[in-house]
Amino acid sequence: MVDKIGTAAGRVWNELELNGEMTTGALKKSLAMTPFDLNVAIGWLAREDKIAISRQGNMIKVWLK
């Protein structure tokens, strides 16, 4: 499971590097990830202090630090 999460985190990081700030909805669609996989990947990157996250109403935005 940890390998799968690490791989998902790498995919999210690469997508953010290419496109800059994105919503979680756009990331999910672009990467064709399940909500669970996306959320654990974002958590992994947040724990490693590699991303920043903001919430505006129901929209969550993520970007690289």
C-alpha cells in the first residue's frame, strides 16, 4: 500500500510541476485517480511539506511550495 501511495504522490507532484496550482477536482480528472488515491497522495505530499493547500468554500486548491 505504501508503494501505491508513493507512486500516486509522485504523479500528483509531476502534474502540479507541469500545470501549477490546481483544484483537487482538476487533479482527479487529469490523473484519472480515485478520490481515495488522490487524498492519500495529497496527504503524503503535505506531510513532506512539498505542497500548500487552501480551501475556498467547497473548492480545495493545491500547489507546490
